[in-house]
Amino acid sequence: MTRYRPPLAFASTIVLVIAASSAGRAFAPTNNDALRITSAANVTLRASPTANAPAVAQLPLGTEVTDVGLPGLDKTWSRVKLRDAREGWLMTNLTRPLDATWRWPTFDRIIADRLGRKGDGFLAGAELVAFIDRVAPEYTDPDGRARLEYSRLKAMAATLSAIPPGASRRDPYEAWLIAHKNELVLDDPGHRWMMSDSAIWERHARLSSTPAGDDIAWFAVTNGLAGECEGRLVCYLNARNRLHGEYLRRHPRGAHATEAVDVIRSTADLLGATSSAKPAYSCDAKRDSRDLSTTLDALSAAVKETRVANKDAAMGSLAGVKKICQ
């Protein structure tokens, strides 16, 4: 019996179709392109999906991984691959899906969640600061950049507050403080490190016109200044001028203008009050009168530019302080 042999062209077509089909199966994506990102600090990647399985790696906040498990399952554990090709399992609720082309909304949610937590320690705070620094280049518009800078300031303050008293000369605290020394200042009386007011105002200068500009300026106020006035009246007023006065000069109609004027007024009333024996705060007319006059004039000018209801009372209180150091 003679067997049927297909024409050469037809046989070649069959070979090409089979080859193409095989190639398609070999390279077709399954679920291996499901990108996720860790949304908690120090997430443990384990060898199997159980809490007591050996650890493969510790993943800091914001580590991007690829989900290589079966798709479409409601799962407690996810099998993932790292960029260095290591694989393991982590708890799914410690991650978020990450859109490869629309990333910043996920970053924003992670940052907001972490800032909203109470009681996080130093390492968690340091991870959050590092994560913000790592994603910062992706925030290219001014509003987004300002929003991120404000979040970073809050994360820095939380991290600094988590350093135990007297621990700044040992690791991990010392290494972190050295790495961020250009942004920090030591408050000797309080025995603590804090954000430098100049570093905060420098950020504000770049971002003042954005919606977060007002928040950054008020953060500078609430951050405070290092040092102690030791009873010198002019020092207390100078601090108010550098903080609340500066806020009013930059944001005379800001969201915190009324609060700033109230603080200036209450400070002036307190400093101007006298006890039955002596003034509550010292003022040397020869040494302090010029500085006091300059500071009071600056504060009065800042208050005058506002539209708050209590500004006249505040200016009257400031005028009263000038009389006690003549």
C-alpha cells in the first residue's frame, strides 16, 4: 500500500505551526508577572508556608517580589521570588499588589499606614525613612514630592523619638544618626537628637507653593528648637519669632495662623507678667533691649499681616513686653 505523503510545503507548514505552538507554551506568562511589595517592616521569607519554617531572608519594608504561586486563590501565604532568584513563602497580608506602571498610590498607602501606627520601634521607623528615600525619585511632580517630604519629616521625628535615652553612642542608633547628621541637631538640655530647623525650612523653601507647604512649615514650628533660654526673656521671644513668627511670614493666611498668633499672644502675656517680688523672667536693659526691640518688631509685623480675629490683642501684648525692658 502506498502511503500518502503531504506536499513539501504543507509538511513545512505543519512543522512551523508545531514549533510556534511549542515556543508559545515555553514563553507564555502564567502568573509569574504578579508584582507585590512588602508593606510591613522586617518581613520573614520562609522555606515553606508555615510560621515555624526556616527563614530564607528578612525583607525590609518596600521589598518588591514576584508572586510565583497559583493565581486566583484567596491565600494566607504567597510563594514569591526575589530579584536575586531566591524563592520562599511569606504571609500575603504583609504585602500589597503593586502596579508596575502606577506605583505611587501603593507607596502612598504604605507610608500612610506606617505613619498611623503607634508604638513602632526604632528599626521600623528607620525602615520607613529608608523606604521613602528609595521611592522618592519616582515622585516627579511638585505636589507629590512635597507630600512625600512631609511624610518623611514625620517618619524622621518618630524614629528619633524611638531612640532610648543615652543610646545614641551605640548601634544601630549611632550609625543611623551619623548617616543623617546633616539633618539633625543635638538638644543638650533634653539629651535628645531632633530635626534641625534649618533643614526643615530648606525643604519648605523648595515646596512652599504646594498644598503640603503649609504642613511642612507647621512641622518646623512643632519640631521646636534645640537649647534652653534659662530665664532670659529675649531668648523666649526670639524662639517664638523663629518658629511661629516665621510661619506667619511664610503663610500669613495659613491653616495654623490663628493658632500661631494665639501662642505669640500667650507667650507675651506670660513674659510680661510680674510676681509681687520680681519679674518672672529676666531682661537686662543694656544687654537685651536692642535684640528685644528687633524681635518684638518682627513678631508684630508678622502678626499684622494676618487676618485672624485675635491679631490686635496679640500686638497689644507684644507692645506691653517692650515696656518692661527699658
